[in-house]
Amino acid sequence: MNKYINTVAQSFKRLNWFEMSLMAAIIILAIISFIYKGEFGINNFIACTSAIMGVFCVVLGAKGSMANWIFGIIECFLYTYISISGHIYGDAMQRLLYTLPMQFVGWYLWSKRERKDESTQINTRYMSWMTRFKYLVVTTLMVLALGYFLKFAGPHLTDFFSYMHFKVQANYASESQLWLDATTTVLAIVTTFISVKAYVEQWYLWLFINIFSILIWIQSDTDFSFMVVAKYSVYLINSFYGIYMWNKLSKE
């Protein structure tokens, strides 16, 4: 336990002004959310906590810091609940069944690439062009397969979660939201896999994921929508920073 606490502590000590600004921004947005809603409801608390944990995760991830996986574990649990409630089933399934286990895999694999200093950062690398092409083909086929699955299985999943006493949105807000869900789900699966292997290219994919996720949640009318959009907006800014930082880390 002391090792993990020390990793987080070391990571926060090395934050620069931009990284601290992103973390401060999501905390301020969470406070605004509570003031705007005028209540301390459980759903608002979950949405705000998920957003804060998520932003801490991606900011530290952009820095190449091991501590990002710790915050990622908490965010996965909370965002799974949020996604189920908002009828974003593809995202919910990938978070719970794939992204959550991969947080532990990521910690293990990154620990093997950790720099021999006290920075808690890792050495990054690039893909070959052939590897990029293979990922493109596989990703496209997976998006098509998942999109059609969600189209036909969505109503049955809604019935199931309602039976389990989840308060869920009846259906996707539109056909485009369904396909955006399928796209972000598959991209998140592929990008998380690329991330644990410490490839720089992950940040270009996170850029698209964050844009598509904002479009999904803008169409969703739930208690979580404001903070989820706020979270992904900060993620989007951080994606550009991640591209810069990981290109820099790969050359050091």
C-alpha cells in the first residue's frame, strides 16, 4: 500500500502549472454542478467524483506517470454505473469487462518500462506503419459488429437493467448516438490496449474518443450529462497535451 501512496505523492509533486490547471478546472466545474442543481444528490456526487477521478487519471497518464492507473480503477466503477443509467451500454460493457481489468495490466506492464529515477514516469515508443494499418482494419470491423449488436440487443438490455432496479434511459436518443457509442467503445478498447503497451499513438485516438463522447452525452438527458460532458471536455484539452508530452518522452 505504501508503494502506491508514494507513487501518487511523487506524481503530484511533479505537476506543472498546466496540469494543475486541468485538475483545478474539473473540481471547479464539479462545484458549479452542485450549485446549479441546488442539491447534494447521490447521482450528482457520483458524476462529480467520476469526473474528478477521470481527469486526474488522464492528466497523470499524459505525463506518463504510473499513478494514472490508480485513479483509473475508481473512475471505471463509477462511469460503468453512469453509462448504464444513460443507456450507453457499449461504453458500460467495455469499462466493466475490459478497461477495469486493463488498469491492473497497465500498471504491471508500465512498471517494466518505468524510468530508473524517482519521476514515476515511463519510456514511450512508436508503432510501425504496418501495425497502424492492422489496428485500423480490426477497429473498423469491430465497430460494425458492435453497432449492429447494440441496435438489436439494446431493448433487451434496457429490460434487464430495469429489472435490476437501475433507472435507465429507455433507448438511444438517436441512431447517431448508437453508432457513436459503438465507435467510442471499440476505440477505447483498442486505445487502452495501445496505452498499456506505451505507444505514443494512443493520444491521437483519445482525441477522437473524447470528441465523440462529448457528442454522445450532449444528446443524453440524464442527471450525469453536465459533468460527463465537462469531464470529456477537459479530456479533450488533455489529449493535445498528451500528444506533446509522449512525443517528448519518446525522445528523451
